[in-house]
Amino acid sequence: MPLSTRQREVLHQIGIPVWVPRQSPAGEPPDVGATEVSGVPGQATAAAATVRSAPVAELDLGGLQARVAGCTACTELARQRTQTVFGVGDSHADWLFIGEAPGAEEDRRGEPFVGRAGQLLENMLAALGLRRGDNVYIANILKCRPPGNRDPSPEETSACRPFLDRQIDLIQPRVIVALGRIAAQSLLDSSAPLGRLRGREHELRGIPLVVTYHPAYLLRSPSDKARAWGDLLLARARVLRS
């Protein structure tokens, strides 16, 4: 799959070589078999090595995304994934939504919350006057899809947690919205049921956190959409106060 312009920019900024098709004479199709590398090879190699070896807490978002893309800490997940799902949105967003893990379609497209659950989330954002990518960042507890969409294991969430913590520290949102029981329990290190975690503010890394239902659950239980809306209003009130 060809890289987007944004992906090329990110890779170039962190010094990772980007292979691009050579230009063909006018009127002839591009020579897809002949490529050249962008950037200075020596500098690119050194920069890539830095991204691989630097502490996660010292990486910027571009370097963090590159580290996640090459992560093999969870052997089963790394072996079966199509690609990692780092997260998308405004890198200085006021709102950070965090779900559980990628599903099959997210694994295929490399973006969190697509498909029916993603459409519902976008409707929830629209009701708040928000939209994906505009003052909103969306991520997951795990960056790889668990086989069969099973629940993440404690070992997997622990392995991925430094990446998510660094995303939070870099984005510095005004509020975090945990989508669903697993995300809420993982973020808050709690075994309490979702009903006890909803309806009040928590705190994560110095940032207010509000818990609500996962959009996939709301598709199955639409009667709880009114409660979810109340949770979002609580989060919005916190943003307006900050």
C-alpha cells in the first residue's frame, strides 16, 4: 500500500528512509520497479537507530509511532496483525477518547474506531459539536488487534501502556474519555464494574477522566445512549471549566 503524504512527512522528519518511485519521462507510466531513497542514508540510519533505542518517554509522536510500528513485545499479536493502530487526530486535542483494542477493520485500515462503532462515535462527537481529527484524538489501550477480538491480556496491556502514557503526555488533553469497561478498568487500574466508574470524574496523569459506554455496546443496547450522553456532557463541562 503506498504511503500517504502525511506518512512520508512523518517518516522523513524522524529520519527514516522513504522509498519513492523514480520519475518517468512525460507520457510514460512510472517505473514502479525502480526506486530511490529520500534523505541522506547515514543520517537516516542513525535517526532510525535513535528511535529504536531511545526511552519511550523521550520520543515525540512521530518517533513513538515508528516505535509502535516495529514493536514485537507481544509475539502473538505482532505475528497476526496486519498493521499496528497507533491512533489518529489532533496532536494538541482537548479531547482524548480511548477504547479497548483494534478490531478486524481497524487492523486492516490502521485507524481506530471505523465501521459501525466508529460511525456511532462520530455521531456522538457531532452531538458535542466535535468531529474526528478536529480538537479530538482517538486511541486504544492496545495498538494491535487481539486474535478473534478477545479481551486484551494483562501482559499485553502492560506492554502497550508506556506507548499510551507517552501519547497522553504529548497530547495533554483537557479531558480523557474512556470508552467501555476494559478501557476504564485498565486506565484506572480498577476492577470496579462500569456502573460504579461512570457518573463522576477520575484523574489520569493529572488529567480529568470520564468513563462511558463503548460505542459497540451502545449498538447492542441503544437504551443506554441517554446515559452515555450524560457522561459526555460531564466531560464537556470539565473541558469548559479548564
